[in-house]
Amino acid sequence: MSGAGNARREGVFAAADLGATSGRVMLGRVGPGALGLEEVRRFPNSPVRLPDGGLRWDVLALFQGVLDGLRSAARAAAGRVDSVGVDGWAVDYGLLDADGELLGAPYHYRDGRTDGVAAEVWERVGGPGELFRVTGLQHLPFNTVFQLAAANGSAQLAAARRLLLVPDLMVRWLTGSVGAEETNASTTGLFDARAGTWSQTLLRRLGLEPGLLPPLRAPGDPAGRILPYVSAYTGLDAATPVTTVASHDTASAVAAVPATAPDFAYISCGTWSLAGLELPVPVLTEEARAANFTNERGVDGTIRFLRNTMGLWLWEECRRTWAAQGRPAAHEELLAEAGRAEPFVSFVDTDAPEFLPPGDMPDRIRAYCRRTGQPVPEDRGAVLRCVLESLALAHRRTLREAAALAGRDIGRIHLVGGAARNGLLCRLTADATGLPVVAGPVEAAALGNVLVQARAAGLVGDLPSMRALVARTQPLEHYAPEGDGAVWDRAAARLEPSPRNH
């Protein structure tokens, strides 16, 4: 389906949107002035800790969830799905052997095998400044480049002939074709931010075979048609195409930001909180590196200039810990408790390393407050109030630094993703930044996935047109800043963030 001959009819698109804790397949319908989204299947994405093999992703179960979701989509659409697209999280990968078979379960980015590896990589590439100069990438200890360094010398890496990031692996199993979508490729630490290609210089310095990384694809490129076994299992037509979308879920989410003016900032907040600006070119200054900002690819060659900070991971780990202790609570109940708690009592640096691994998050938060001489939050409401106010401060700090580094003014903030349901966090972010916050859409990544497919099919126009359609059709909440900004100034002065100059 493409071209003007189909421009007036509705298109139906299946979006597989894979998150760090769950996956979902959504059915999107796009027509003249219309954009609808329906969840047809949701499935868990649970890591597995192996006795001698670390923390891994169960990608076989994940792919089965995608197949089951596509079968549900085919039923919901009476067999008529015009295209399929896959997006997911970044940095993690599967390795394929010479026969195209998967070499073991992919590692989870929270596995500790990359501890201390960065120094070795910096030595080989000429230092952290040189790595940033080429890639423009924020230092995160689990970036793909560091995972590969941790795998150096392993039998698995020696046998590998291809590396596929997780969404690309799903596309490989759906179509048989091999490629690397560029928005996700840009998160690996092996991608040249200026040239928009794999960095052959980095590959050579790291001793990696150039053929390990597949050819790049751009959002909107065809990825192939579904394989016969996929058609037979799902009920989708054998000619159903798979379209390359912005396979990094944040890139898809930013494509669906309902901005109607160019002076916007975005916060894509779920497990992680990615806050920043959309720019035409990367910011590769030493100041940007020292502030630990990243330059990742977006749709149409745009740059997502952002910093990746801990998001609602802290909230969800607190909730999981309390449930394991026999004190489960619904999201709304916890939100009400946080809303009643006394404000501005204690704060944590959400990027402190002790908050990265799974575990007893309430105890870690109390230990942080105790160590920094602050009042220790005891009950659930106090702990969660501390989390949300700390996240609002992280949003404030990140966006102010982004604006200064890029030389841009911010008129409003668009907060998309799961946190758009957290009204208290949205209000606190507006108050902390002094800027209006537009919350929604919640399923921004899936919407961006669908819109790129619809554009490839000729049903929508350029990126501003895509965003205007989201703004017209999706429910949004508006939060104006309230209260005394000086209170937030004093709170920010109390919070000493973890060092970022690596």
C-alpha cells in the first residue's frame, strides 16, 4: 500500500513495542485526520539469572509474545494489517553465528559484567573525550561498546558473525532479513554521530570485525515481508511487509511528541527518564561531554540531545519490594500516599550507582538519606514523595543544562510515556522547572511506531504533520507551574548529584 491512490483510505498497522518489563502489540488505525490505537496483547518481559551466566533476556519468550500479539492483531483487524513495525529498548544485542543461529541468550544491561570495563575501552580508543567526539554518546556503563569489551576473548564473541540489537533480532526472525536501524544503532557507542554511519575507526581500534555490524536502515525503509511460518501462525497475509520504524523506543516516542511549536523540550519517562531537546545537528563540545549528555539519532536525521537518567525504576522497585514483603498496593493508592506526604523533606540523586541494580529500593533510599544527613523517610508515602520530588529535580537540572549547552530557549515541556499517568510527577515537574507541562500520550512509542509505518504507506506527511495529528487526536493533560520557585531553588541546592565528568 503506497502512493496517492491509497491516500484517502484508512491504514491498519501493527506495532510491537518492547519494554524492559513488558511488551505489547498495538493496532493503529490512521486515516484522514484520524489516529487510533488499540492494545491487542500485552506480555511480560522477565529477565533470567543463570547460575554461571549472569542476567539474561529471554528473547525466545519475547518473540513468542510478538507472534501471539500479531495473531491477536490479525484477528482484531479481520486479517487486514497493512504493515508491521518493531521498536524496543537500546544497547542490548544478540550474536548470530555463520548459520544465522542465535549464540545464547542476550545479556541484560543491568548485568554487572561491564563493571570497570570503560577504562579499558577508553585506553584503546584514545580516551573518553575521543569516544565522545566520535559518537556523541553519554557515558553509561552498559552501552553496547562496553558490553562487547566485556565479552572480549569469549568463545561466543569469537564465533559471532553478526550483532543484532534486540528489535533488529525480532525483525530478523519475522522476515529473515538482517539490518541495523539507525536510531538504535546510534546508542551503541560504535556509531559516528557526524557521519551517520558505523565508525570504522572505532571498530578497528577495538579489534572488532567490520562485518559484525549489519548495514544500516532508516525509519521508513522496507525490512522485508513476513516469513511463511509467521503468516501461518499469525493469520497475517503472506505479503504483509515489515517496515523499519524508529526502533529505539525513545526515538519513536519523540516522533509522537504532540508539539505544535519548535521551542519544546521532551521527557520520555518510564523505567528511564530521557529528557532533552530535538536538534538539527549534534552538540559535541567538551562541555556537553562533561555534563554527560548524549546525541542520539531521531526520525529524519534529527538529533535527540538528551541525558538518560533513572526514571520510574525507583518507584517500581519500591512497589515490587513492598509486594514481596506482603504489602502490595495499587498505583493509585501509592500515588495518594505520596500526595499526602510532607513535601521537601529528603532528596536522592536518582543517578547514584546504588539505585541501578534490582533490589530493596526503599532500604537503599533510606540508606542514602542517612548517609547524606537528611531525614530518613520511613513510610511508603514519604519514600515515594522523596522519589518523585527527586525525579522532578533531575528533570529541572537536565533541561536547564540542555538549553544552555545547545543555546536554545524552552517554551514548554512534553512529558510522554508511562509517567504521563503520574499526575503528581507531572505537576512537580512543572513546578520545579517553572515551565508548562503537557502530559501524554502515554503510548507515545507505539504511536511513533505506527506513524512511521503510516508515512511509509503515504497516509501522513512530514514530522510536523505527524505531531499535529497526535495533538489533534490524543488525550493530553496540561499542568501550569504553581507555587514558589524559590522553594525548588533551595531544594536543588541541597541535592549534590553524582559526578558526571567521566
